[in-house]
Amino acid sequence: MQAAHAGEAAGGHDEGAMMEADGGAGGGPGAILASDNPMENLSLAEFTREMKLDADQQQCLVPIVAKLLRQMVDANDKAELSNDHITVFHAQKAPAVSVIDYAERIAKYSSCSYCCFVVGVIYIDRFIQQQRQMKKDFHVHSLNVHRILLSSVMVAAKFLDDFYYSNEFWAKIGGVPNNELNTLELEFLFMTNFDLHVSRSVYDSYREELLAWEQGQPMTRAHHSIMPWGLLYEIRRIASRVDEVVTPPEDVVGGVMEVEGNG
């Protein structure tokens, strides 16, 4: 059974633990605040049953996350991105495997909790936000989406799951050399400023917004206040060029498988 934490508030890990190649404990004892854990009074049998049900309910989020990234890639590949900031996540040419198939491969062979894909989106938003704060333009497109997805989900699995595979195994899943994946992981951590904690409220907001986006519903004001210029806003903004215009609320301030080798 997968050890799905489903957006519970994860405690802090030191930076060295995040770079550990071997599998080990993710959240650890005391990592979840009692006030943020609705299952604290359940028996072991009840807890196991609830976690299994929660994991099964979130399986549908994997293809939704993949669809979100695919549409971002399709839009950005058509746009002129002459000022795109080049990073270690950029490949010389786009991998042949689709984002949908790549996400399914990661989910199948990594055995990570499905919630790791939602947390991965949160991490990608933080990654892009950090680049903007450094006055650098970073766009998700066909040359970097596979490495960004692989890195974000792997880091999420290490931070959230009780069990995770070594970097060597993750490299085989992702179709990249092990030493390159080590570099990608370290760079991803620095580019997110090691900001890996995700509260239950933030996770639930992203999960609900992903489901709402899949059903064609508009973004809520509450999610705008959490990440006004994230992927879920951007994909709606792109769609608004054809349909209705989507604008953030006035009180929100913005601003903020073989995979080919690097460029």
C-alpha cells in the first residue's frame, strides 16, 4: 500500500537528509502538527483504512497534473521565448516520450504517493516564483518539462513518503544518468530555496483547484491569494485569449524512455 500523506503538514528536514540517495523515513515522528491532523484519534486499523481510501481517491490527480503540464508546454512551445532563462533542466532537444506517458511511468514505477504529484505542482510554482524574484524568466516547455516533473515529484516523495527509492532507481525511472539526477535534485532544492513544507490548507487548495480546472470551473479567490501567478492561473490566462478574460482579484499583488542530455 502506498504511504499517501495526502497533503498533511510535513515537518522540516535538514538539507543533508534531502540529498540522501538511499531510501528512508520521510516525515518522521512529530512531523505532523496535531491541530493539522484529522486522523490523530483513529485506531491503527481505521487509520490504515482511511489512508488507503484517501490514496485511491487521489489517483485521478496524476493525469490531471500531466494534462496541466502538457497544455503549458503546448502553449509555451508556440510562444516566442527568446528571453527564457536556460538551466540544467533544459535539454538539447525535446524527449520523444509525452508528458502524459512520462507522468504515468513515474507513478507506476516509483510507487510514490499520488499526492506527490500535487505537491510537485506546488514546488514548481515555488520554483518559478523564485526565478521571478531573481528577475529571471523561466517557462515550462518541451525542453525542460520532463526534468522539472521528475525532480519535483522525487523531492516530494522524499519529503512526504515513509518509503522512497534511491536516486539511482529514480534515474532509471526518469531515463537520465544518476549523476545528472543528483545535480537536478540539488539545483531544484536551491531554486525553491529549500521551501518544501506544504500545509494541509495549501495542499487542499491546489487539489481542489486542479479538480475544478479539469471540470472547466473558474479559479477561486482563495487560491489566487495563495499563488496568484501559478501554473493554474497561467493556463486559465492562456485559455482566456480565446474565451473570457481571467483576471486576478484587485486585492492580490502579483510578481511573484530516454531523455536526451542537457543543452
